[in-house]
Amino acid sequence: MEERFIAQLIHCFFIAFGVIVGGAIIGSIGAFITGDAPFTQINRIADRLRIWAIVAAIGGTFDAIANFEKGILDGSTFDLLKQILLILTAMGGVKAGLVLLSWLIQESIR
């Protein structure tokens, strides 16, 4: 793999991580202002942000679909492998963010 792709994997991981952690913590400020339980809202928001964090990290769904199409129809298996690795890396960033939040709030995030 080339060096630029590894940098892209690292960016993908931390974008997904940041969307989960930042979105859940900033979103819980609204719960605090309205009188709801902020830790419970962190739990709910993080659970709802999972798929959006992956989509944001891989750069949108249309690029991913185009790369899958190119990999399957044009026989470019390396592009298909790269896209699968990007999605798995984004999923790892989401999981790391969920683990960090569950450690902070001491609740289990589904």
C-alpha cells in the first residue's frame, strides 16, 4: 500500500472518532440546557450517530458506491479492497469513540 493511502486510513479513523465524541458531547449540552440528563443523552446521541460517522469519514456514500462499482464491474480488486479497508477503519474509529464515551459516562452504549 502506498503512503498516501495509509494517511487516508488514519484520517478516516479520526474523523469517525471525532464525529462520535464531538457530536455526542456537544449534543448533550442541549440536554443540559433543557433540563434533561446529559449522560443519558450522550448515550442516545452516540448510538444514533454511528452510521453518520462512517459516512462522514469515508467522504460520502456516492464515492463509496462508485468505488465498489469500479471494483466489481471493472475488475479493479485493489480499489475494492481499499474501499473496504476505509469502511473498516471508520468502523474502528466509531467503536473507539463509543468505548471512550462509555468509559466517561459509565453507562453501556448499545
